[in-house]
Amino acid sequence: MAGKGKLIGIGVGPGDTELLTLKAAKVLETVPVIFSPKSSKEKDSIALSIVKPILEKRKDYKRLMIVAPIFPMIEDKDELEKVWTSASEMIAQYLDSGRDVAFITLGDSSIFSTYSYVQKKLIGKYEIETIPGITSFTACAATKNEALVEQNEILTIVPKIDDRLDEVLDYSDSIVLMKASRNTTKLEATIEEKNRPKEIYSVQNCTRENEKIIEGFSNEKPYLTTTIIKFKDD
């Protein structure tokens, strides 16, 4: 892989720039190319807004290459495969020219991350380094000043509830509902009616200026909303 650049996946955390790891900040201070996917042309990248204070301190900021491919929020696997392939090919062009590329992603780089799809396509072809980040749900627990799990309790992280819901509710001590904006009224009612004592809280825009903690489920449900269910069995 001599002469080729390195791909660096960076988890940028939940929202607060100060929660970037020292290692992530160090890479962002020098890397020549930054990939910052966004969901549509009209929307700004939240991940980019998190790292921008770091980037703006660079002497070469105005010349910095920031690439913003569109990663649409769709579930069509064939269309998504085309998106991931296109992004991987784009990154490969920069890597082949000898430039390192940092792919920034919200939260942690290994948990429901857009980075993982290009990582799989490029692994073995280029040198790859992955830098972890603070997850939204650990940040939410810190904001609430409560532990997520203790001793032998089981934590379950759920991106979308399906027909496995009953098993999830029966065998988990704490549940993290990622992307809680997708929650349906039926889903919420099913969880609330479950015959186990529990605490439910949601955190909107965790660690950001407009952060908000809500007891129960969120009615507003902005994109950056995480719901945590803690069962209180004896």
C-alpha cells in the first residue's frame, strides 16, 4: 500500500465539540481530505458542525478539501448499495493520489455508522484506521446522571423495533431506542403497557445548546432524539 493514503474513520461524538477524543482532534488538525456525508443537499452535516471549530483553527482551512456526498435516509437496499459504492470509489480516488481521508460520523464509528459501509468496501485495499467516539446513549445517561446498566444487567440497543419486540422487552434490563423519531404511538403504548416497573426518559439534542431531557417518550421527536427504558425489577 506504499504511496497510497490512509482512510481514517472518526466518531465525532453526540454533539459537543469538547467531547471529541484527543486522537480525533489531532487527526482533524492535519488530515488533507474530510468526507462528511449528509442526508440531502438541503441539509447541513451535523457531524461537520461538530468538528468545524477544530477545522477553523487550521491555517489551511480555506484550502481544506471537504467532500459532502449524499447518503439519503432510505431503506431500499439496492439504492443504498449504489450510494455506498459511489462513495467508496470517490474516497479511493483520493487515497490513490496519496492523500489521507478522514470520514466523520456521528457518535461512535462502529455503531450504526455510515462509515462502516465504505469501510467494508475498502478494507484490504488500503490502510484503514478507526477512531471511536462517545455514543449518544452514553452521553444521554451522563446528562441524566444515571447508570445505563449495573452488575449483570443486559443492555439492548435497538435502531428499529420489529416483531422481536416482545423478546427485547422480556430479556433486557435497559433498552436504548436509537433514532427515536421513528417511534410510533403503537410502539410506545406497547412498551408502557409492559407489566414490568420501569423508568422511561428521552433526550433531545444531547450535549448541544438546545439539549432537553423529557420524562417518558418525546412528542416533538427531533432527529437527534434517544429514548432509554430502564426496567426496575427487584
